[in-house]
Amino acid sequence: MTMSSSLFSPPALQAMRQFYNSGVTKDHAFRKQQLLTLKKIIIQYEQEIYKALYTDLKRSKEETYATENGLLLAEINTALKNLHKWMCPRRTATNLVNLPSSSVIHYEPLGVVFIIAPWNYPLQLLLVPLAGAIAAGNCAVLKPSELAPATAEIIDKIVTEAFAPEYVKVIQGEGAEVVPQMISSFRFDHIFYTGSIPVGRSIYQMAAQELVPVTLELGGKSPAIIEADADINTSARRIVLGKFVNAGQTCIAPDYVLVHQHVYEKFIAALKHTLRQFYGSDPRQSDDYGRIINERRFNTLVQYLEEGDIVTGGETDREELYIAPTVLTNIIPDAAIMQEEIFGPILPILPFSNAEEALAVINKNPDPLSLYVFTSDRSKEAFWIRNIRFGSGCINNAVWQFANHHIPFGGIGNSGKGAYHGKHSFLTFSHAKPVMKTPVWFDPSIKYPPFGRKMKWFKRLIR
Ligand code: NAD
């Protein structure tokens, strides 16, 4: 770590609590100013951000803009545009038994929140939640992933320059060491965690000790389904982009593809054609194809290559942490690749002949983070949406739902808890505080004892 890194210290967190309690962060003008500051500094550091993402993941500028700083700027702009509207107390209806009261929902910040991010989209997975936390009027502690150190460093620099340390603070270090220390020595008002299921589970347990609410953005095996009536070439293009962006290290990437047997061969031919079109005959030379984050992940991924027949790809280079975009067929029964989240550039293709067969495969890994269905038949769309529990999804598309800030993004069950993006980030970092106001000029005796034979009236008023 360099000079700009911040280490964990309990008094620094107490200073944040005091700052929050001063009430400064609740004003509209303050929140707006902080969002503008964040926007300005992200633009100012654009080149350093590209450099950091290239160092950590060999990402191109275009890919970085589309998936990191561009996405973040869109979120900040949305928050800036809607902040006043989101913050306004919302009048809502009042039921019969409470009339003539009026009801209003106030949106209050949660307090000092803790945001923890993984390494795969290390900038936006930390700063998009931050934009929501700022919009909602919170103080925030940020924990970037130690596995993307160049990005962690630039985030630390940006945050230190943009914000007072008692308002937004970066804490660096080994997650397994520093995160439990922080949670056990300071009561956060919310923990927003993005990362793996096992660590998510442990954070949920730690948070439960002090009843700290959590948002968990986890992973899982997200299926893509190609029906016989799908547009095969378009499906192949969209799946290749969604799977191989960031060398497959995307939580919502199609993990594997179930293809109707009638179009199985055609789809595989289209995949091969598309891969060549996107990354050339040697993807290692492509500016648009990334690398694996570290050797540990590389080793896991290389083992998967032996669990089926390689249709295309399969080349690896340990020195460079390179694994070619790979398509696997004839997966061996009970293979690890069909039980673990792949999180790399290897795409298993499985044929199916009817929906029950495909459902049986999907249900072995329940609650996927995402589902992608490719079909031209509305009844098939409806079938898959109704019969699979998943976080978010697309029809005839993949991964782009993440970039639509008008819809919530999050998992369900095994893939997470809670959601964010756009207004949903604001809501996640706010407490919806309802207040009912009742005039004093009307106080019917029916609500007070002695109740006697009032049951008949209760039944009319309350139900
Ligand atoms: P990870 O769980 O190893 O690490 C995430 C964060 O937790 C890091 O900041 C790390 O420092 C910290 N951490 C690590 N071990 C810890 C411990 N024992 N206690 C407390 N904190 C700890 O996750 P990862 O490998 O960086 O990310 C990959 C996973 O994240 C995949 O499963 C992927 O699907 C998931 N993911 C989900 C989303 C989403 O939006 N749902 C987005 C990206 C990644």
C-alpha cells in the first residue's frame, strides 16, 4: 500500500458518527454538492482510472468506460436529476378506520454505512452504491478489493481528495482481516456487500450480532436458454458479449447455455463465428479481451477445461494469466463446472429437448442472479419468467439490464438480498419513515372502551 491508503482506526469511524449526527449530510444542497464533486473528480481522473483497470484486468478503455466510469457517471447524473423529487416527503392514502388522518412518508438517511466491493468491476461496484448513499444523505466507509490493488489505490486517492475523511472514507487491507475488525468494533447503520456467497454469509452473520441491516449482492450460476424459435445469430452475439466481457469475470454473465436440440449445432456454429468476429483468430492479441485476475483463479478455471469437449478456445498462458474464450460441450456428469460459479471465459453448452429437462438443470443451482431467455414466442417468455426464481433478467439480451438505472438490480435467495441502481439505490440507503397526522376535532368514541357491542362496527371499519 502507498501513502494515500487508509488503514482501519476505530476513532476515525467515531468521527464519522459525530459528523453524521451533526445533521450536515441531510441537506439537499450538501448532497447535491457532494454528487457534483464525485462527478467532477471521476471525469478529472478518467485516464488514471483506465490505467488502473488495465493494470488490474487488462481492460480496454472502451470496456472500462462502458462498465465502470461511464456507468457510474450515468448513476450520478440520474441522482442529480432526481434528487429533489426523491427526497420530498411523499403523501399517501389513509384507510377508513384512520380517517380523517393524513399520511406522509419521509425518507431519512440510515447513518454511517459500510460498502464492500469485489475485484471484478472494482470501481463501479464500490462507487455506484456510494452515489446512492450520498444521495440518501449518509456517511460512507468504502472497502475496495485488495485483489484489484491499482483500482483500490486510485479510488483511495479520488475519495481522499474529494471528501472530508469524516464524511466518506476508504479503508484498505485484507478483507478477511479488516472487515470483521470493523464490524465488531463499530456499529454501522447498514452494510452493503457485493461479492461471493460464502463471504456474504459470514458478513450477514457478523451484522446480525448488532441487528445491522444488510444488502447482499452475491453471485451464482446464471443460465441462458436458447429456444428453437430464437434468432440464433443475434443470440450468439449477445451471449458472447455478455459472457466474454472482462474475460468472463462478471457476476451476471451467462454462466452456461441451455440450447434447444433443434438449433444446437447452428448455435455452436454461430458462437464460433461470433468469437472470431469479436476477438480475431488469436484473442490474445485482441485489445478487447481481458485477463484473469490472479493465479489462484487461473488454476481453478484451467481445471474446468478438462470437464468437457473443447469446441473452440482452450489455449492458456499462465505467465499472462490468459485463457482463450472457450466453448465446452459434452460436459461430464457431476462436473465441478456445473456446480460452481465459473466466473471466467469458459462457456458450457448443454442441449435440451423439453422445458422440464432444462428446468432440472437450472434447479440444481437455485435462485440464479440472472436469467436470459432467447425466444420469439411470448408464451415461452412467460413460462420461464414464471417458473424460475431469479434476481434480474433479459429476453433476447444478456447483461445489459445492469446498465438500466430505471430498474432495480439485485439477487434473490442464494444470489442476494436487496437491490439498487437509480431510485432503488436511494431507497436502499434510506429509511422510509411513515408519519400519520390526526386532527383533534374528530375523536369517535367507537375507538375507545368500553367496547360493548362495537364489534359489528369494527368489522366494517377495519377490514
Ligand atoms: P469476495 O467475497 O472474495 O470479496 C469481496 C469483498 O469482501 C472484498 O472487498 C474482500 O476484501 C472482502 N472479503 C474477502 N474475504 C472476506 C472475509 N472473510 N470477511 C469479510 N470480508 C472479506 O468476492 P470476490 O472474489 O472479490 O468477487 C467474486 C464474487 O462476487 C462472485 O461470486 C461474483 O458473482 C460476485 N459478484 C456479485 C456481484 C453482484 O452485483 N451481485 C457483482 C460482482 C461480483
